[in-house]
Amino acid sequence: MRRRGPAGRRTVHYLTGFFRTESHSVVLKMNTRTVHRILLVFGTRPEAIKLGPVVRRLKLDQARFETRVCVTAQHRHLLDQVLDVFGIEPDHDLGAMREAQSLTQTTGRILCALESVIADENPDLIMVQGDTTSTVCGALAGFYNHVPVAHIEAGLRTGTSDEPFPEEMNRRVASEIASYHFAATEAAAENLRREQVSGKIVLSGNTGIDALLGTAADLAAGRLKASAPPLLLPDKKIVLVTAHRRENFGRPIERICDALSALALRPDVQIVFPVHPNPRVRAAVFGKLANTPNVTLLDPLNYVDFVDLMRRSHLILTDSGGIQEEAPALGKPVLVLRDSTERPEAIEAGASRIVGSDTRRIVRAVEELLTNEGRYVRMAQPRYLFGDGNAAERIVATLGEDIYQSAAA
């Protein structure tokens, strides 16, 4: 139950009475446990990458936290790869993935399954990340069961409810529910302040940068080794491509592939495209680009191999939100295959450009970066726009401080 307190103060009272937020000051009153149970709910590869460092950090603090992991398996195969990298063994696996299921079916299946998980675990806090269907379901399940919710990577906004779809609305709903909002950037935090969300807003940085910097450092030092890479020719510049967003299904992804076909005529490029398993994506990409010289189509790579490929690339074309954050930290120019972005920091810093799905616009932008050294160098400066590698530590420290305050109250 939400109400606005006196003098404009925002107050949240859950019916169980163990959580209260007043004037952005959070006091955790988590039952009578001395060790507080955190239930992390996620189901896709990006969520797993960004929650991996948080799970690891929570498990280092067993004196205060009991960490429980529930995966929805919204993306089964891609999720399992990342779980292996981070050594995460889920306590609950909902197995929600079905072939060609609708968003409504996915949402209903996850929500119904989460009800019994929450009843079994009786968590003190539910933690979700990002903007997926699993995210909004985890937040709604917490709200329905009067369990506080922490939202990691909160505050991203394009301002357009169907771009990206359904992610923009998913994260808005999570913001209405969450009691903790862990924002990666000041711009994201300001979005939340402007919306006057209830709960505690914390500028934490992005946990995906924690994962990226740690993995890249381990690769550089030889502590991690990538699998045998695809045939990468030393005399060619690698143009790395990913595309999977729903708004690019159909004619947009065909136009993107037309641009790649034109670029593949250049003798100085090698286009490497790990193709998302969604059948609509694969049908379009393989239908347009199979057997095209200078184009290497791959099955999705595991996380370590993909980080290694990003390190080797000359520039990146993507509609992924996470890659828009990661590539600037590696000094890789990004051309965004979307008409809008919720990560304007990279655009403003000159690390990325929006090109949408227009064939000629994509070709012109890529050719400019291949031929204009000055333009390329300006975009290719490493920039830590979304985090410094310590976001997970800040998140766990915030929860620990509030537990201490609660115990002292």
C-alpha cells in the first residue's frame, strides 16, 4: 500500500509491516532473522551476466545474507552458458521457455510459478535486474506477496513506451514497485527523482561493467582462455554485429542484413555475426547472409568468448542495451541499430551513434569509421560511462548498512 506522507514525504507501508521508506531513508525490518534471505529472480543471458557479480558478492557476506537464486529460464541455452561462467547453481528453475510462446503466455507462466517459490522461500527481499519479462514478473510477484523489491539498473528511459518493446514498460512498472532503485548513472537516477518514485535511489554503477572488466582482465592476463575463435583474418578489420530486438523483426532486420551484404564487398572487413536463437531472427539473417563472402555467421557465443571477440573487434553494430554499455569501456565504437536509446550517455560522450535500421545510413556510418581515422580515434577512446567495476560491492554495502540501521533501531 502506497501513500504520500506529510509535507510531501513519500511513504511505503507493506501490509506485513517489516519494510518502510520515508524521505528516501530505508529501514529494513526483516522479520527476526539475523541472516537475511535475498531471492534473486532472473531468466536471460544479460540478467545473468549483470547479476553474476552480485550473487558472488552476496555469497561472500554469509554473516548477513542468505542468497537464493531462482531462474525463470526465459532464455534457456543462453542463460545456462552464463550460469556456468559465474558458477551459479540455481535453487529454483522455472523452465518457463516454450517454443513460439507469446509475451502474455510467458508472463503468466512465470508469475504463477513464482508464487510457490516465494511461499517456499519466504524471502526478506527480492532482487531483479533490468527490463525483461522475468524482471517485471519478479517485481510483480514481490508486490503481490508483500515482499520488498530491489531493482538493479533502474531508471533507464527512452520516453517512448514501445521503444524498446516491451522493455520500456517493464522497467517503468518495476520502478513503481521497487523499494530500492540501484541506478547505473546520474542521468538514470535523475529520471527516477523526476518521476518521484518511492524508495531509496542509489547511484551504484552498472554491474555489467563489473563482469566485463573482470573477464577482460582475466583474458588479458591468461587466467581465462577463450575457446577456439572463428577464423579471424589478421589483415581484416572485424565488424561485430548483434541484433535481436522485437522492433527489428521483419523488414528492419532485412534492411540491416542488406547493409551488411553491401559492406561485405569491401576487401578490408570481416563481418562476424553471432546470431540470436530466435527463429524470426535466424530465418532473416541466414536467408540474407548465408554463404556471403566476408561474413561469418555464428551460433551465440558463451560470455567469455564474446568478451574476447569484442576485444578483437574494430567496431560494433548492435541493438543490444548491454553492449552499448560494455563497448565504450573497451574503446570500441558502437553504431546503434535502433531509433532511440535509453543510454544517452554514450551518445553524448561520442562513443556511439544511432543509425537505426536504414540500409544506406548504416553503410555510410560504417564506411566513415573504416576510412576516417580521426573520426574513428575520437569514438574509440575507452570510457567508463556506466561504472567502474565496483557496482556489486556498493549494492551489497547499501543493503548491509540498512540491516545495521534496522538492528540498531
